[in-house]
Amino acid sequence: MTPIPSPSVTVIVCAYTSERWGWLLDVLESLRAQTCAPKDVLVVIDHNEELFDLLTETVDDVTIVRNTGPRGLSGARNTGVGLADSDIVAFLDDDAEAAPDWLERILALYDDPEVLAVGGRVEPVWEAGRPRFFGEELDWIVGCSHRGLPRVASEVRNVIGANMSFRLDVVRQAGGFNLALGRRGSVPLGCEETEICIRSKMGSPGSRIVYEPAALVRHHVPAYRGTVRYMLARSWSEGISKAQVAHIVGHKRALGPERRYIRNVLTRAFLTGISDWSRGKPGGLSRAAALVAVVACTSAGYLRGRRMAHVPGRRLNQPALAGVSPWREVK
């Protein structure tokens, strides 16, 4: 019996700043070391000619292109999707190195035709060490997998942006990533991967999105992201982004996992922190206080985002890929 060949995959890496130059080269080196080689590696430079020229002069074994869409991560990702010629598109951040079997672990799950997308674990590499107040329950703030996610391959609502993949036709049929969402330079907005996962699944009843923790990447976390200031700013932006997603796909789809996360994961972490503090263990009170502050800032951002979403003339359902109809709000 002839074995079924593995699907082909294009890896898309988006970069916008030369400040991550060393990390970007490490990312590309990690892709060269994959046990399952990608068909192509596309590096999309987001409106930075200096970085484009430097990378073009330095690297000759990847495809380097300019973001032809609006400035920002969603526009850059859509540029890569538009150029890809493979069964699968995988996305890796420009500061996240892939384990050697990363692609092999991801592609194995596409044997199931009902699987639309596969994401993996994102492990933080703290530049200045993990701050005492920064519990693992909050690692989503720095773009990493947080405590409470599945420990074995499981169905989830959405994948994590730093380590995700989709069937190419799924992304194109969905119209690409929503240009109204996603990070723009250093502005810490997000949730574009959440929104496209929800819409993709809505368009294919019975399909699945899978989180495979064995598909590992290590994400560099610079020192400034371990500060209270960044934690609260990122939480505020997450609330705004979640409100935008809820406006597009409906509140139940957008917030169901978040409610369970607060009820189960954060509540338990808060009680553990208080217990540690009462027993004289270091860091317990600061971790508990950080949890309360993050929930408060995220909630405030969400309320602000709801008001922004209803401003007359503000568009949240923006078309992305050429030739695809604009998204419509789903009640």
C-alpha cells in the first residue's frame, strides 16, 4: 500500500524591525534544522526598507518579500498567504525559534481531513528571568502558552499566533486575517488569530482546530515585557481586541474560553498566591495582586473596546485578500 505523502508547507515569518536582527537569523536557522523541511520559507518585511535590504544581502536560501498590504501583522501575514503555494501555511514569529521536530509534529495532525488548523506550545525565554509576580497563568501576555492549556493534543477554539498553521485553502476561503485586528509595530493589539479561527470553524461545521503541545517553539521575552507597565498595557489592549472580535463573531464565541479561564485557572492561582503569602512563601501576594490587576485592566479595555466598536463609521469587518468578499458581522 502506497503511503500517503505528507502535505507540503510554507513557513511565513513576519518581521518589522532590525532590533530583532539576531533573533530573526536564529529563527531562520531553526527552520533549516527541521526534521521535515518546508517547501518554502517566506520572510515578509513589514514596511522597513532598511531591514529588507539587509536581509536580502545576508540570506539567500529563503524568499524575502515586502508587505504589500497595510502596515501591521495582519497585512504582512496576508501577503505571505497570497504568495504561498503549498497545502499548509505555518506562521512563526521573528523572535520564536522552532524545535527541530516542530513541523513534523504539526503536519502529522493534518492526516485528519477535519483538522483545519494546528498550533503548538510557545515557551517563554525570559531575557532577564521570570519576574516573581508573573505567574505562568499570565504567559499569554507575552505571547506564550499559559497554565491551563491542554497537556496533550486537544481540540481548542484558537491557536497561538507565534506558533500556528492552517490549511492554505481555509485561510483563503476565510478572506485572510482581519486588517482591523493584530499588532501594528509595537502597539500590543492582537486576537487576529482568534478571530480567523472562529470564522474558519463557523464555515466548516464538524471541523477541528488542534493544539499540540509537543510542537514546540521558544519565544524570546525582552526585559521590558516583564514589567508591570507592559503587563497592564497588554491586558488593556487584549480587552479592546476581544471586544472587537466579539462584535464580529458574537460574544458567546469570543468569550467562552476566557470565562472558563478566569473561573478555573485564575481563581485557583489567586487562592494559591494568597495561601503562599499566608505561609510566608515569597511572591505569593505579588502574584495574587498581579492577577487582580490584569483582570481589572482587561475588563476595562473590553468595555472601552465595546464603545469603540459601535462608533459610527468604524469598520471592523475589513476585506483582506484580493478577490475575497468582505467579512460580515455574525450575530
